[in-house]
Amino acid sequence: MNSIEKKKIVITKLKKELFFPVPEEENSEFLVVATYEQDKLSDLNCYSMNEESILGNIYIGRVENIVKNLNAAFIRFSEKEKGYYSLENFKTPIFTKKIGKKPLCIGDELLVQVEREAIKTKDPYLSTNLNFSGEYLVLTGGDKKVGVSAKLDKETRKRLKELLELHKKDEYGVIVRTNANSASDSEILQELEGLEKDFFHLKETAIHKTCYSLLYQPPKGISKILQDLRLNTLEEIVTDDHSFYEIISSEFDKNENFTGKIRYYEDALLPLYKLYSIESEIRNALRKKVWLKSGAYLIIEPTEALTVIDVNSGKNVTKKKSEESFLKINLEAAKEIARQLRIRNISGVCIVDFISMESKESNETLMHEFRMELKKDPVGVQLVDITKLGLVELTRKKIKKSLKEQFSFGKSIDE
């Protein structure tokens, strides 16, 4: 494994009052998981310790309304919450109560999973394609095919696809995660058996549950973090929380590849978040302006509909404003933009205004390098193209709240 790919994970707790005033009665503690590559922050995830995520939860929901012009339904899944359900994704729903003969009727009760948390004014996004995630696999109740991560090499993809097609049942599909690259066939099949049991047990027991019942919760917080770790790229996990240290140590106690990779940090004089400048990184990620080493800078401006990112030459003191210097700035900006998308957890439509270049070759180089940087993102990113106005369009999958929403109630730290 190339050392460039090695990652260090830092797990700590921070209080929101480090950044903004918080009412005394509010528990504002956050679990912060920072990922570093070559000592540079590459990913940042924050989880509120007093606000439990509903992402991935499976409920029995009741159809409240069907909006034909949106081709969507609104389904209430708890006494207080309802979610948006796209009828385009109407895949093999599991009903616990069916009202009429139409595929979906007001009053129908069915199993729904929260695919995306509420973002700004938008309701949670619901799905009937039920997913059960493991360390190596994702079992899918709606899509019955076998899919394999494109990040695995061709031979591994072929071998794992054949393995799963041979052992899976027709009632569900399977997605093979990148982590499967470090697992044996027996470990993968053992996990498949466990996910399969969860899926069939849920189907069998749901019919006896009342509407709005919570039927399934995926791993959350530290458990979710451990599930998503890619051990083959991991250099070390460092934490200053003894309970986390014990959980992680016991989780990987029998894994020889993990020996010596978990460290408990105990220096009271220099807090862990100060040692790794996590506080500064969060502050910077809540600001609109991002300075680049060349003296150029980015302006990142989230709006209700999309996020606009502007590249400016700023303090760059290159004597000749040549195509070559513009390309150099744009390439630096492309790399930083890809990093900022992950750190800030920006989602939805993004428009990037790079410095204009006349050369077709320069623009092709920029788009190629930008695409390569975006491929490192564990969240799905689609780079569309350069518009006629010279703007670059991309979309990033919406899953959870942005860092700005989590920390600052929608305000910028500059405000």
C-alpha cells in the first residue's frame, strides 16, 4: 500500500461554545472525527452528542398525501415527522397495511428507510429500497442485483461478484464495499449471513408492529465510524476519550492487521484538538474565504438552491498573467475545492467559477485533474461539465447536514 494513501484518524469531543455562544442548559458536545492524509486534514465528521441521527432508520410509515405533479408522496413515519418519498424509486415496497388497489394509496402503511436527513427546510428523504450495511457488504431489499465498488480492481470485482451471486438469495441484492478488499471470502459470507438474518427477521415481524414503529437502527456514532474504517489504508487511530479507546480496542482486539494502530492520548497540557489544530480547521471550514498557498483564494457561498464557489487570483504575484499561471492556480483550487466539499460536507448542486482560460487543452487538463480529486470522496460526486459561460457544474449526494448547519445554525463564522 502506497504510504500516500495512509490515513490517521483523530477522535475527540468538542463543545460548540468554542465557536458560538450556546445557552447554558444546552448540551453542546460534539464527537469530532478528523481524518488526515500526510498530516493534512482530508475529511471531517461531527456528530451531536445530544441529537441522535435518524439516518438509516427503518420505520412503519403511513402515506399522508400523494402529489401527482411532483410524482411524490409524503409519508409520516413518527408522530412528529414526515418525509418525502419519490415515486420514481417505488421499488418492491413492503406493506403492513394496504388500502386500495392502486400501487400506492393515501392511508397505506409500509416500511420506509430514512435515506437522507432533513436539510434546511426540506423534509427527510425516504426510500422503500431497504438497506442493511455491514463492514464489507450492503444488503438491498429493493435492488436484487450484485454490485461491486468501482474502487476495487477488475479481478477482485469479478471474483467477489461471482462469490455473492452464488451464495445470495433471490429476495435481495448485495453491494460489495471497498472494505471487502481486506476480507477473506469466509468473513464476507459470514457477514452476508448476518445481514440476511436482519432482513428476513424485519420482514417477518413488521406485520405485527403498529404504525410509526422503529424497526431497525444502523450503527451510529462511534460504531458507525468503526464500520466504515478501511483498515488497509489506516495508519493509526488517536483518541483522548478513554471510553472510545476501550470500544475501539475491543472491536479490533482479534484483528492482527490492527495491532498497534489504536493510541490513547493523555497529555493534559496540550489537548488533542489543539495538537491537530482541529479547532482552527473547523473555524476555517465555517468561513467563506479559503486562502491557497499561491496567494489565490476561494469564496464558498452556500445558498438555498446551490453552492457557489469562486476562484480568485488574489495575492498571487505571478508577473505574467499567462495561461500557464492561470492553469496552475486552477489546479491548486481544484484540489482544495474537492477537500473543502468533504470537510464542509457540502451537498447538492455546486457551481465553480474557475479563472477563465482560452486553451481547450488547459481546460481539459483542469477537468481531468478535478475529476481525479473528486473520486477520492467517499460520498458520490458527479462532475457534469463546463457550461457555455465557463462555469463548472457538479453535484454531491445529499446525506446529512453540512458542517455549517451542525455548528452555527445556518450562520457563517464571519457574520
